[in-house]
Amino acid sequence: MRYLVIAAAVMAILAGVIFSTAGKKMMHATSSEVAVMELPEPNSAGAGLFKQYCAQCHGLPGIDTHTAADWPRAVERMMTNISASGKQMPSDGERDLIVNYLVRHAK
């Protein structure tokens, strides 16, 4: 009986994780496939760098995927992933432009 309760708790936790990530908005496209109108300020340096660096590993997330307060941590986590993967890293200045762009347009 005890194991059944533990198994049920684990399943509930896993279901919560799955459903919480299932609602995340992702643009499943590479940087060259993202339509200009899908991003705010599409011709800005921040939008260009966001497309250039973030689409190296995954589709571009919707800017409302994270809050303004959460974007800096999310970008730092992605910087670690980019570094570990050996892909092209943005400079500190480019990273700051990306973060500022995402924070400015987050909801």
C-alpha cells in the first residue's frame, strides 16, 4: 500500500511537470524560417541576435514563455548550454542586448 501511495505521488509530480511544460509557447523554426512579423521590433539588434543565437539549438521560444524577471536566468542557463555544445557564443554585449530585448517585450 505504501508503494502505491509513493507511485501515485510520483505520477502526480510527473504529470504536473509534463503539463506545465506542454503549455510553453515555442516557435518551431530556425532563425531563417521565423517570419519577421512574429517578433516585436523585428529589425532591432535584440531580435536579430535572439534569432541568430537562440535558434542554434532549438526553435525560438515565444517571448511570453518567461516573465521579464525570469528571462535573465533563462538566458544564463542557455549560455551554459551553448558553451557546452560548442556552438557560437554571443559576446557579453550581445547577450545583454538579447536579455534587454526579451525583458522589454515579456508580459
